[in-house]
Amino acid sequence: MFSQGGAERRDRDAPLAARMRPRKLDDFIGQEHLVGEGHILRRLMETDSLPS
């Protein structure tokens, strides 16, 4: 009924900032000391316990 072309078109037509936005933690570059495997921010995010 619906083709996947709609989603592809929506992604292509999205603003650049939306297209470049990291979608998962591994997409962050240059912050290995914070979000690298086993580091503090990553552990807090994975356990859903980020303080305010």
C-alpha cells in the first residue's frame, strides 16, 4: 500500500541539521572519553539514570 520511497523522500527533504543529527550513541565522534564503551556518560544513558 505505502512504498518506502516516502520515508526516503522525507529524509532527503529534511533540513541538513536533522539529516546529520546523531541517531545513536555510537554516532558521536570525538567524545570517546565521555561516551566511549564503559565510560561514565554511556553507562548513565544505557541505564537510563541521567541526573538533571
